[in-house]
Amino acid sequence: MGTTTMEQHHHRSTTKGAHKSFKSRHSTKNALREQIKGRIERPAKGVRKTPHQHMMSKLERKNQAKQKRMSSVRDHNAAKSIFSGKNGAPRIVALVPLCADVNNAATVRKLNGSVDLEDGGEIPEHGWTRSRIERFGQNVAYVLPKRDLVSVLDACRVADIVLFVLSTETEVDALGEAMLRAIESQGVSNVYALAQPADAMVKPKERRRVDASLISFMSHFFPSIERITNLDISQECLNLVRSLCSTVPKGIRWREDRSWMMVEELQWSEANQTENINDTSELVLTGVVRGQRLDPDRLVRVGDWGEFRISKIVSAPLVKAKAAKGDSMAIDDDTEDVLALPTEDQDDLLELAPEEEMQLDYDDRMTTATSATRKGVLLDDHHYFSDDDDEMTRRPKKLPKGTSKYQSAWFVDDVSDSDAELEDYDDEEEEEEADEFHGSDDFMDGVTGPPEPTEFEGTEYPVSEAFHDISPEQRAAELAQYRANRNVEAEEDFEFPDEIELTPEMVGRERLAKYRGLKSLRTSEWDTEEDKIYEPEAWPRLLEIADYRGAKNKVLREGEFRGVVPGTRVSVYLEGVPSSLRNTIVPSPLAMFSLLRHEHKRTATNVTITLPSDAEAPIKSKDELIFQCGPRRFVINPLFSQQGNTPNDVHKFERYLHPGRAAVATFIAPLTWGSVPCLFFRRSTDPSQSSNLHLIATGTTVPPSTQRVIAKRVVLTGHPYKIHKRVVTVRYMFFNDEDIAWFKALRLWTKRGRSGFIKESLGTHGYFKATFDGRINPLDAVGVSLYKRMWPRSAVSWKRDEVDSIEEVDSAEQMVE
């Protein structure tokens, strides 16, 4: 029967071809509507979008732009409002003489003459004067400081606008350039440059060349300066005065966060001076409030005189004459209008926290820390080896048969792998056998002597060599020769900048009692309990801030709600001012700055410091410097440490700050909120210099912290005396076996990257055996690192030397209308 083949049925393929769909970049609205089929996309539950992730609609974007525009206009009007009106706050303009032959008083007369302003009196050479410019409806206070670095910095610190006055004949000298660098680092508001011409006429071509040179010089420090105003051209002077009266000062960030005032009048109260047993007086300062609101609960800083408390704030408007009936003139009633009084929340003058009773006094803590229970050197937070054990447990060594105890102490190590020729040697067994042997009478008679030291047969491994003791003189000569060579090498390439040397007469564990070991300077935990016996007495009383950013924002917001509003002319009554300040020269200008909450309390201050690359010499840690931060100056002896954030907050101490490098300077000083520019000065010993201070470095404040550990590192180095594979005999690191046992837990390292550990001591002269993770080079050096905590020193308020001439009058009380 044959098989029947089933044939499949096939449909005929179509002859129609499908057209390719249109590949548009965006789907049409109808296509999208058909695709979503009426579904509404809802965000996932629990997911909250930030303002930046939120997709705003067109209406929202327009509303946001409108709000920003209105906020900008409101801020602009608020900044201009304090200057508006006939009794508005004067625009403070400081004139900085950059050349020795310029005259600030002549510059002011030129500017006033350009607006047809008749002088109401003689303009002082040094001090300040007020001018009312009716053409622009503004008050301008010109500040004319002495040509001194500190006076110029004080003037620019309170100025809304700074005018740099140059000469067309004389170049800017060293003092003028130092002023520019210091003003730039301190922070400055709007700046302009003026050229004071010489008496002789200058050709136009020569004038253009001089102007181009001055613009090139000034734009190096202040790129915003694009032109130089010539004082001999009346139209340019008029344009400059118009700019002074119409420009809104941009201000200085750190200054605008606080309330401040340029003192226009200063008056000492004579009431109850005979009954004052504290020899203090009441001081009244008059001026216009600027910046934030002036809160009577906060302390104020007056120049370099110090901090004081406010007793009251009284309104002090300018005296105005009003017309009465007839031709007579009447004066407003002299009534006292008290604007603000301090409350119970007023700050005190205490810089440290009150003393508290300690559970253990200093002697008890010292006894506890140095008791007999203390073990070997501290490594991280553990003592690994006991110092009380007279006999440390040692593993049996493999030595040639018949080796005595004295000989065994001088063998390098059990470097041979052949167990057949060596015996397991135990110190305790050898000690017992030696006692029995020396107690025998046969030994004394020579009948039976000690067994002769035997040598094993030669093998493929090198035989350990015994050490032979040398005389102390020979050992001292070898040590001196070795260290002389090492010192030459250190001076050439600075391979061991932290290296110290021990002497044979020195006990290392006493010399380095404050030091400890760390497995890692960056990550190892630092046990602070071990430091309590060495910390300064006032350290527990310093201010500690847990959340610096949150606390700073809270403190800055306090000045926005309470106190006298900016633009008000007031008289501030200060209590407890030393009467000795009456006889001092009043600086011009004299400024009063209100301190924020807690800014009078001392803490561990940290400041980033940068030494310019063109500095003459490095700065050594603990050298005396003059430190300026905001409205205050201190005499400090800072500690330098490395920058950066580490997990354990431990930072390496720097002995020197070299030119072109940056570090963190730490010292104990009153707190300063925010990032405030800082200046570092050094006293000048050169009598040829016109200023007794010269700027050497700049910096910025960073958050203070009493938990930041500054660790000073010292390095003990040794010489690899014998090397066999990974076992090395090291000498000249220690000079007695007790020090080796004390520092045995520390990790050894070499300058070529090898690491190892101490195995055991050899003899009593500081030789020891160590094992490394690889073979070391004979020219290598073995080192061990030790660290101790450094404690910052306290800062002292800086008092300006009375180098000013006694002929100067109190410029703060001078005012020329």
C-alpha cells in the first residue's frame, strides 16, 4: 500500500507593499492622545521632588521671574533709602594716598570745587569731614587717614567707597603697594582711582601715556578700575562726584552681617568719677547705625580698645533750627529719646566658661596615668606589651648545638632552614643548666669543663655570625661618623624632615613619654583620654559648637528683628570703659562694631593661611604674628597643620610654613562667625620702613573645633647592620633593650616602602632583629613614627603702639560742615 503525500495549502502572497511610517522627531498631539488612551500619570507615592526637579509651567516661571525682579528692586531701594534725605546717612568715602607726594586735603577741595561747594571750614590733613552736595541731594563723609598701614586699613574697613590717589610724577612705593595688597585681602567695597597732577603743565600725549600706565598698575589689583580720574579736569571731577552720590555701595559681606558705626563724636561722662572704685567711666559714641540692627544686648568692639557692654541707645539727630514767630530762631527741645535698652539676655564679658568641679584633680589624673599598671607604648588605643614583666616570653630559637646563652643573644636570627644541624634553644632551660654547671666543683678544678662549642657541617645556607662587643669609645666614634653622614644626606634632600636622634645616655621611653604610635595617621582612632594630663588648664572651659552651620545661621538671623534700624543717628552709652583710655590718642577714624552672640567667647580658632611664593623666608610654628580678623586684632603664636578633612580629625603638625604653601593656623581666640578674611602681620625691625607692621600672609576663618587633633610626628631612624632575606639587624635606633621592649608594638618602615616589625632585642646596646615584608636595600634606612598632640596657645589683644605724634588732636571729634 503506497504512502499518500499530504500537500500543505499556501495562500498567495499579496502584491501590495506597505509604506514606511513617517519618522517625525515629535509625535503629534492626536497621536499622543490616542497612545495614552485617557490615562493620567501619577507620581509614585513617597517620592518628593525638590524645587530643582519640579517642572514649572510657563505661568510659574513668569511669576518666579517677577518675584526675583521685585526682590531685587526692594533690596536696591532699601540700600539707597538710608542715604536719602537731607539728614540721611553720609556716604563714607576713604582716600588712600598711594604715593608720598599726594595731598588728600587738596583732593577733597578739588572734588568739592567741581560741584561749586563752598568750604564750610578748613579741611584737616588727617581726620574726616562732612560735605553736603545739594546738586545730587547727598551727604558725603570724606575720611582722610594717615599714610600708615593700620590707619588705612581702619579707614577702608568702614568705607562705602575707596578712592586711591596716585601721583603723575612719583611711582607707588613699597608702602603704597603693601596698602593695596592688604586692602585687597581685607575686603573692599566700590573703588575708584584718581591721579593728582603736578604743578607743571603736562602735555596731552604725555598725559595719555601716564594714564595708561596707572590703569595697567591699578587693574592688576582691582580689575574693576577701567579709567583714571584726572583731578585737574573739572568735568572728570564732576563725573566722579556724581558716581559717588548715585552708586549703591556693594558693601563687604562680613561687615554687612553685623551692625557697625563710624564714630562722629566721642564724649566721656564726668558723672560719679570720684566714687568709681573700678576706675572706669561711661563713654558716649555718636554716629549713624549701618549694616544690621544695633542690638543693645550684644557687646560692641570699639577700635583696638576692647569689648564693652551697652547701657542704653539714645536718638541723636542732627541739631536743626526751626523758625519761630518773627525773626527769632528756636532750637528743638533737648529731650532724651531712648531707642533701646538691654534686657536680661544681655551678653557678659566672660571669655571662658565658669569653672566646674572636676571628678579627679590634676594630681590624681597624673598618678592614674603614670601608675605601674601602664603598659608599653600606646598604639592607636591599646597597650600591647606589658612593662611590668621582667621576663618576656620568648619562643625557642634555632641555634648551633653547644651555643651558650651569651653567644645566643648575639646571633642575627634563625636564618637557616636546616633543622638537622640546629637545636631548639630555650633561654630558661639554658639558664637552669648554667646554674647547675657553675655550681659544680669539677668546673673549678678543671677536671670536667663545659662542653666545647661545636660547629655543624657546612650547608647551602649562610651561617649566622656572632656579634663581638666593642668598647664604648669605639661605639661612640662609629655612631658619630654614621650620624655625620646622615645629617649631610638630610640637608641635601630633606628625606626625613621629622627625624630626631637619641643619645646612648638618653632613655627613649622617658624622652618620648608623650608620644604614641598610629597605624594610620588618617584613619586610626585617637584616644583623647591619654591627653587629659597634658591639656591646658583652660581647655575644658573653651566654647564647643556641635552644629556650626546651624548655629551660625541662627545667630545671623537674630540681627534681623531686634534693635535700632540702620540709618538712624544714635548715641551709644558704653559702661565699664577704663579711664586710662582718656589719655590715649584716638585713632581716626574710630569705628564701633557690634559682636554677634558668643563672639566674645574663646575657642580653638582655625584659620587657613597662605604664604606667598615670593616670601623671603618660611614662618615657623609658634612664631609671634599680628592677626587681624574682621574688626579685631590679636597677637598670636599659631600652630600650623595640614589642611583637609580626615575621618579621625587628626592632622599632621607642620614645623614650618614654606613659601607658596597653605596650612591651617590654630590658636585660642574669641569666636568669629562665618568666613571672614584674615591678615597676618609681622613686626618690622627695619627702622627705614615707615610702618611698624608688614603683611606676610593672608587667610580665611574656618569652623572652630576643640576636637581637632594636631599631631606632631617624630621619626626615629636606624641603620640596617645585617641583612639576610627579610630578617634585618638594626642599630642606632635605640640604645638599650628596655626601649626596644617599650616600642616593640610599633610598625617599622623604610623610605623605599617596606614595612615590618621588631622581633626581639639583641644584647643590651640597642641592637634588635626585625622582619620585613620584603628584602630591603643595604642603603635603605629603617624608621619608626611616633606622634603626640600639640596644644594651641592663647591669643592676646593687640594694642597699637603710640607712635603717633602728640600734636595730633582727637580727630574723631573733628567735623567740618
